[in-house]
Amino acid sequence: MVSAELLGEDLELLEAIVRNSANLTYGSIISVVHGDDETTTALSDDGIDVLNQMLSAAHRSPEAWNDFLDSFVDDEELIARVKAKSPR
């Protein structure tokens, strides 16, 4: 996911957020068809902007970051790993 590099975030974290389409606004998550019956989930430009705004707000404090992870990620192991490596 190119947006992980653009946003400077953990790829698995972004995948977990995007996995639940209710986390982003309508039209932010798109499916790109390539080849026969092959699709890739991607973010539109607006989706990247929305996700970037969400992450920026979450990075304002350690409490906001922890609340963000608890609200938008359903994988407890991933949350623990991100919290452990995050200096936020």
C-alpha cells in the first residue's frame, strides 16, 4: 500500500483501518481490478487525505493515539505491537 510509505505509518495498521469501510468516508476505499478476477484495495486521493487527517489528529498526544488505535483497529495483537514500538 503506497499510502503507508506516504503517511509514514505501519502497513498492517493502515490495512486494519481500511479493512473496515466504516472507518473512512464513502468513496475513500476503492477496488482496483487488474488481470482476470484480481482486485486490490486502494485509497482514493480523498481517502488518503481523510486518513492523513485522522492520523494527524491522533498523533497530537499519547492518549489520543491510544484512543485512535482502540477505536479503529480490531486486532489486539496489532494494537499492542504498534503501541510498543510507537514513541507517541
